[in-house]
Amino acid sequence: MNLRNVILGASLLVVGLGTSSAQLNILNATTPEEIGQKTLAQIAYDNDEPLPYGYIDERDVLWSKATWEIIDLDERVNFPLYYPIDTNNIGSERRSLYDVLVKNMRDGSIDEVYADSYFTEKRTLEDLDASLVYRDTTDYGIEQFNAEGRVDDEYIREFTLDAADIEEWRIRGLWFIDKRQGELKYRLLGICPVAGEARSKAFEDDGFDSRVELFWVYFPAAREALHNAKAFNRKNTSQPITYDHLLNSRRFSGVIYKEDNVQGDRGVKDYINDNALMQLLESDRIKDQIRNIEIDLWNY
């Protein structure tokens, strides 16, 4: 047996082990109820935790730049962050990124939620209720209230934002050069869903548009919850990836809309008005500037 066959056999063995794990016991289940369940031995063997960040001393940071990016969910490469949008589909274990965040916010797994990307003002689900849920009284309910002083539940309309309403994601991250290892690195700091407020669903016929940043989640504090949620891998469905892995490895397409600067972190559209093409070119210029920093590091 030559070396090529040995390597090929080892590769197939690794893929086979990963596949059986990714299918969540589907090949060993004797009943449908056992699909997706792991034994205690499997759980102990997996030791499934997010890969910890290495410690970075401030003295090792030779250069850094904070950037804010838009992840447009209309782009095909970003679909794993958007789908599936059917939250009632109990036949699938996958959930969209928005559903994963909201679910973990409700059960307390994620509590580092803020109003802005600088993480200065903390928010709770009660604080976000006005943006995520809109309640309205119908005309019959108003008539009942005027006549009886009360309103039955059937006359109250409720509109709730769900995964299908999310139009884009915004992220804040830090590019920096680690002089100890001599390479350019990226650290994701915050992530934010963007959509119209819940009341826009009630007035959509009136052209009501109120797209806002719903909330900012401090990403390092949400890594464990995102690690436990799987995203679709279009290249190999038997090997789903976690949202933590997807975001940390930057497997998405983003457009820079702001960078830290002397003008108070002004956005690109603040100095390039009414010209989407020039704004896109400015975003590319900032990206090239960041990449060139690493290239210049190795030029003598």
C-alpha cells in the first residue's frame, strides 16, 4: 500500500466519523425519536465547546482599525444567516440566526444586549418589546371600549417580528496586527439585526418604513449559544457548521459602511451622498487599505 492510499484512507475515516456525528445519530437510530439525540458517552467524547480566543496583550497590537459592515441578506452567499424563516417547521433542527439569538435571549443564555454598537446602554427583552411586538386595537375594539370600558382579546391585533422580516445584519469588528505572530487578524465584537419595527407590519399598505437597528449583541458573550446552533453548509450537508464558526471565519459578504476616524466615526454615506456606486467603491478602498497594511508589514 503506497503513501497515497494511506492518506486517502485516513481522510475517508475522518470524514466518516464527522459525518456520523453531524447526522446526529440518524444512522444508528432505531426509532425516529432517537434521531438528533446523543448518548452520554457521545457528549463526553465530543467535548463540544467553541474554540477559545487566544490572549492578546495590548503591547502586541502593532496596529488596529475598527470597522462596521452591512451583511445584505439578499446576497446568496449570506443565505445561511437568513434561512430557514419558517419558525414553525418542527421537522428541522436548523434555525435562522435571528431566531437563535432571540431564543437564547428569552431563556437567559444571552444577556449582553445593548442599544448601540459601542455597548454603552444595556437592553432587556422588556425594553425591546416596543420594537419587536406591536399591538393595535381594531375599530370594533374601540367601540367596545367606549361602550363597556373593556376590550376583548379578539379585537386586539398583534404583530411580531420574525426571521422573515430581517433585511440585513450589521457587525462591528476590529482588524489588528499581532506583532508577536506577525499577521493581520480580525475579532468580531458585535452583531445587530436590522428590520422595520413591528408596527410597520400593521401599516405596510401605507408605505410605512421604519428600518432600525433592533439591538446589538456583544458577540464574545454569545459564542457558546451560537456554537450550539448549526447553519447550513451548501458544500456538504452532512457537515453543518456552527454560527460561531461561520461568523468568526467570515464566511459571508459584507460591505463596510463606517470606520473609526477623527470625525467621530462618521459613516461613508455622511461624506458620499446619493451615490451608491461611489459608496461601494469607498468601502472597497477601506478594505484594500486594511489588506495593504499586512502587505507593507513584510516589505523591506
